[in-house]
Amino acid sequence: MISFKELKLSKALNRALEEIGFQNATPIQEKSFPVIMSGQDVIGIAQTGTGKTFAYLIPVLNQLTYSEQKQPRILIIVPTRELVVQVVDEIKKLTQFMSIRVGGVYGASNINTQKQMVHDGLDILVGTPGRLNDLTLTGILKYNSIKKLIIDEAEEMLNLGFRGQLLKILATLPEKRQNILFSATLNDEVETILDQYFLNPQYIELISRGTPLAQIKQYAFKIPNFYTKINFITHIANQKEEYAKVLIFVKNKNVALSIEKELENSGLQFGVIHSNKSQNQRFKAIQDFEQGSVPLLFATDVVARGVDISNISHVINFDLPKDPGAYIHRIGRTGRADKNGEAISFVTLKDETNLKSIESLMNKKIEILAIPDEVELSEELTKEELPAKRDKNLAKAKKIETPSGAFHEKKAKNKKVQMGGKRYQENKRRALAKSKKSRGR
């Protein structure tokens, strides 16, 4: 581990790092710095919590000089509005002693305010793909001055359905630019995009993909249903000293809404984040959780990547994700900055295949523990958990026989006979009339 002073940064950057209490570079920051400074295209692979954001920001800012031009020179594309806000905040911390203009844009917010911000002039623009495309369509935002493109969590963008928007941006950017991508995982779809738009990128991969952070203890509980999970969460919430700051992931907003309804009169302090929440509600929930006034935060995967919440004691998978890579991102919210963390997964019968996929990706078994005696096992089921009812009428339905051979003789009533066209029919009618006339004579 080396100190930031050894990297020979600008005085303004060194002063900012001292101000925020950062002295030493993490391994991904140390490895990335000389490569990004060289101007080469870079693909950095490192787990959540290892300092990826500073790994690309520090060398890029170290090279950025003062300019009065209006259009941005650095474009940073991220998958979520929460990550836009976080990256902008990190840039402001690092540029507090520099004359750098930075702004963030994302959907579900006033586009006119963002148009004015872009019109006034920016050096660095951080945005989600959809809103960036919206701004280019207005003519306010142009990419002809972009010198560096940074893509943060490209895989998550594709998972969220931003492939088309991302490709539009990539096709519009100047060819002469430096491309930088940082992520915890890469799938084949992202690799295909990289092959098309990146020029001989250098991979900086500190660990094998799918390897969880060593300081995170992982274990699981086999739990039969939703209401038993709720009872388990209540049990955890009553142990405030041990479970001081717990981030709980659910599979979708419907589950989040159900949990919110079940716990609203429980007296527990908790926050909930999902797509139905307004932007202000989401930011407020994250802020309360960060400050410790709310010890439990339920969230969909929208905050699994990028949002930096410090000192999370536990991550709980209320629902186990189908994608093994998503599991890695989720548990990476704890055990950060060399601190220990714990990851707990609730595993139903339907989740066992997903559990095996996660273990295969990590090449590591997750220990299964017995449910504590204090947790009541509920027999109540949600509508989704009820066994499917068989339609009795289906049993009475006639069996449809499918021919086994390549050819079979059709029944007489189903045979088609070529009756000819209109001319054929007319000639036949005339011949028949002529025959009758002849017989009449």
C-alpha cells in the first residue's frame, strides 16, 4: 500500500485528500493510476467497497486543467440516480480546491433545471443513460468536446434495460477519446460492447470475478415462507447492539410494499426504498440509515451498486437473487474499508437452485444454520406461496393423439381436393350445360 503523496498528485488534489482524511491508496487505486494517466483504455474489475470510484476519479482529475468552454470534457455514465448523486458528491470533495464545474443529471427530476445547468457550462457531467439521451435530443447537450468516457457499473445498466440508450451515447461520442470502465463483474454482453467501442483496453483485475470479500462471514437459514421471514426480521431488530445497521434486500417493489404494510404498526424503526418511492423519499431513507437514526433499510437492487453507505453491520437477502453476480454486489455493502461484516440469506425451497449457482460462482459453500428458537415458524402463506390449484375440467378433456410418423393418412373429411380456379369452374359449368342440352335432343 502506497500513500497518495507517492503518486505525485497536484497540490489541490493532495490537499483535498488530506481534508477528507485519505492518506493511502487502495490496491485498485494504486494499480489503476499509472494506466489511466497514460491515456490508455482501461477496464477495472474490483469488488464493491474497494475504492473503485476514487480509482478513476483521482487520475482523471489530476489531468484536468482549467477551461471556460461550455460543453463537458469528461462524461461519467452510471446506472442509477443514487449513484449519480454519490459520484457528484465525491467529485466535489476532491475538487474543493480546484476550479472545476460538475453536474449530475437523472430522470424523474426537472429537465429544465438540468438543461440550464448544462447550458451554463460544465467540465464533468455525470448522468444516467436515459436522461443523457433526453438532453442530447433537446440540442443543449453535445458530446463533441468529450475527451474521457467513464462507465461505472455497465452490467447493471444492461440489467436495468439501458442497453439501447448506452449504445446511442457510444455511437455519438468522438472517436478520439479515452475509455474507462469500472465494475465488480463483467458478463458476455458487456464484453461484446467493450470489443466494439474500446481500443486495446488494459484489464486491471485484482481478484477473480465472483470472489467475495474475505472479511464477510456468510451463512443462510432455510425458511419456509414470507411470514416466517418477517418474524425473523423482528427477532433481528430486537437485538439492536449486534444488528446495528442492517441493509435488507428484497426481489422487487411488491415484496417491499408487503413488508412495509406488515411492519408499519410493529413499532420498529425502518426505511424502505423501491421504484414507487419519490426521489426525495429515497434520499431521505438513505440519509436516515447512513446517520443511524433508522437501523433497518429494506431495498430493491437499485441501491446494490454504487451507493456508498458506511459501517453496515449486516446485509440480509430477504429474497435470494437469481443472478449470482447480484449476490456478490449485495453482500459487498458490508465488510468495507477492512472492517468485518456479515451476510445472511433466507433460502426457501424454490431458492435452492439459486443458492447452488451462487456457491458455484464463489467456489465456496455457504454455511446453513438452524433457525433460532425465538423465531416463530408461521404456517400462513401469501397468495404467491399457495400451491397451484389443478383445474378438474382438464382431466375430462379429450386426449389429442399426435401422429408418431413423418407422414400419416388424413381422414376423408379433412382431405383437400384441388377444385381449380374461377376459369376452371366456368369451363366445367359450360361443359355440363352443353352435355345436358345434347341429351335433351
